[in-house]
Amino acid sequence: MKLEHIGIAVANISEAKSLLQIIFGVLPYKTEAVESEGVITHFYHAGGVKIELLEATDPSSPIARFIEKRGQGIHHLAFSVDDAKEDFQRLTNLGLQTLGEGPKQGADGKHIFFVHPKDTQGILMEFCSKSD
């Protein structure tokens, strides 16, 4: 298991993209809409880890609600695993509260699931594996 990316919720995508361009000197290598989550993702390479800017497309989306409640900032840490289905079952069996009933299709061609921050010291954790 390794850190795959850091998800950052942003209210103004233009400002956030400009800042990352200044800091890293690059544009996003991939932008993708995830309709089921009401979000557009913008991925950057940053020193061996990816940064994912999360832009809400719907005021009732999880990202819009996050920004409304907590403001902009780190939304989640994502970890790469070999098999999201196996890790979902393993973590559920250990008693951790997962969000949703199992892995689902996420951005960047990944199967993903989240573990509730109440069970992870206040950090929303995403676990992702390559889609079949």
C-alpha cells in the first residue's frame, strides 16, 4: 500500500489551478468529470505523488457540502491497493465504517471506496485499485 494521491477540495478552480501552476510549473495532466459524485477532478504530478483538485459541479455534492462545512483544503488521502474489493472486505471485517456498500468506479480509471474519518483519526481515507 502506498500514498496514491491527496485530494484537495477547492471553491475556485481557476485560482487553485493558477497556484499549482506557479508552484509546480505544470498544468493538470488529466481532467475528468465524475458525474456520480458531482465533481470534476484535476490531477497533477507533484514530486512522486499526485494531487487531485476537486471542483464541485452540484451544490448538494459531497465536495460542495465539505467546503460549506469546513472550507477549502485537504479532503482526503488516497492509498493505492492491489484489490479494492478485498481491502473493502478486510477493513469492514475489522470494524471500520466504510462509506457506501462497496467499491465503485471513481476518477482516473480506479475502483474506490472511503473509510469514515470518525474511524481514522479525523482523516477521510480513500482506497483505490485499477479497474478490471
